[in-house]
Amino acid sequence: MNRLERLEEGLVNKETPEMKIGETVRVHVRIKEGEKERIQVYEGIVIRIKGKRNRRTFTVRKTSFGVGVERIFPFNSPFVDKVENVREGKVRRAKLYYLRARTGRAARIAEKERVYTKPKAAKAAPVEASTPSEGEA
């Protein structure tokens, strides 16, 4: 392990958000305007996750007034306040660049169906029927 890798190990943020490609996320970004600071919410679909360790980034795409807008956020950025998962998308690709060419309904991603299972009840041990012994009959 070289010096750069050791430095990055110490700087990794342990509270990185868990997300997958195709999820619709709401990113709360801290913005400084002069001396004022405010939080801006950016909601869109995660189309890419790139990098390792400290250099990981995710790209979020949304359509604003008919124009596609993509924004890249570092996982460990101090300006990203929090990331909320709005819904999970059903995708079969690692990168969703094909969404750039689509507009309207064609740019939608189907929601992943969540399977809810009932907790299994504890089964009692089966009672074996006793057979009469030779001496009992």
C-alpha cells in the first residue's frame, strides 16, 4: 500500500449513503451564497457510480423544464448534507446512459417490486406416535 492509499484510508467517511443504480434519490446540498448558507434539494435518478474509496462519485440526472440536467456528487463531500432514497428502480445495467437519449415516459424506470414475507411461526417438534412394544400388547 503506497502513501496515497494510506492517506485515503484515513479520510474515508464512514457515513456514506447506500444507493444503487436506478434509484430515485433526493440529495440535500449545502450551498453558500456570500455569507448565507442554505440547503437545496436535488431529486433525480442515479445513473452512475464511479470510483473507489475516497474518490467515489455518483451522478444524478433529472429533467428540469424539459432539459436534462446531470450533476456529479462526491460521496465524501462536506456539502452533501444527506441523501434520501425515494424509490428503487428495476434496472439491468451498471450505467444508465441510455436515459440521455430518451424523453417523457420513455425515460421512466419501472419501480422494483418489494416482496414482503410473513415471519415464520416457530414449529413445534413433531410428536411421534408410540408403537406398542412386544411386551405391552
